[in-house]
Amino acid sequence: MQMLTFLLCFGFPFSTAFYFHAGEREEKCLIEDIPSDTLVTGTFKIQQWDIGRHTFLESAPGLGMFVTITTYNDEVILSKLYGPQGTFYFTSHSPGEHIICLESNSTRLVSFGGSRLRIHLDIRVGEHDLDAAIAQAKDKVNELTFKLEHLIEQIEQIVKEQNYQRDREENFRTTSEDTNSNVLWWAFAQILIFISVGIFQMKYLKDFFIAKKIV
């Protein structure tokens, strides 16, 4: 395994594209320092050197790319064989350095060790996670909006209950005042009746005594 001489550090959404040369079935690795729960997308393309034309061909028939993603704890995140060009994805489970290794894999029976390959690689880090973060933020906003609407509904219900209790208290106060007023008038009427009965009894007794010539 040959480690590339650069280390990529990404603490925010970032995209970088480059190419490097490798021999057939030669493994090249690079290191990326990636935050936790971050989506990484890699797109690659293999070009093979044409000795007769002295240039790299646009395609590399018969070649594939074996991609391996590991952490420094030797945790294998991805290990898959692709064609001469393709796209791989992986999500970091913990923050730290991740090792991305690419090894050309020939489908031919005989490979030539001197065959030169040019590998184009485009690494995009965190772009989709930014979208996910935005979507998550929108979900949180929607959740807060729902909670706020629910809280407003509860407040409105409380206000309605308070108004209802206030109306009940007002009706009870009115009923009590009416009842007290009726009781007061009834008591006043009873007093008048008692006084009238007393006057009548006194007049009756006086007339009775006069008639009997007692007085």
C-alpha cells in the first residue's frame, strides 16, 4: 500500500478534485480528517496510458477499481469493486482520520506491471449532510411551529375556560343578589304581616274588653 503524500482535512462542506498516477494493481491511499456523521461522496475515473499514442485514453476497458474505506481503528466502512469509473458513498460514524484506498483491478488474465494509469478523483465532503442539516433544521422549525400552535390552542382553551368560569361566577353572583333581595323583601313582608296582625289583635282585644265593659 502506498500512501499519498497529502492529508485532506474537512471541517465543513467541501469539494476537491485531483488526479494521480498509479501502476496496474497498485494500491494508493489517502487520508481524510472527517467530522462525525458526515456523508462523503467520491467519484473516480481511470485512464490508461497508450504506448502507441503516448497519451492517456479516455476509457480503460478491462479495468476496475477496488475501493476500501477504513478508520485508524481498522474498522472497515466500505469495501467494494467498481468499474473503470463510478461513485462511492460512506458516512463517518465517529470523528477522525479515515483512510480511502483505491486499487485497480484488471479483468485480464495477464497484467503488465509497467502499465500506467491516471486516476481522477473528486471528493465531496458534507454537501449532502448540509442538506440533511437544513432538512433537520426545517423539521425542528416545523416541530417548534407545531408545539407553538398547540401551546396557542391550549392558551385559547384556558382563556375560554376562564371566560366560562367568569360568566358562571357572574351568573351565580346575579342569582345570589336576586335571592338575597327576595329574602330581604320577604322578611320585610313578614315584618309588615306581624305588625298588622299585632295591631289587629290589639284592636280586637280592646273592642272585646269595651264590649264586656271590662275597661
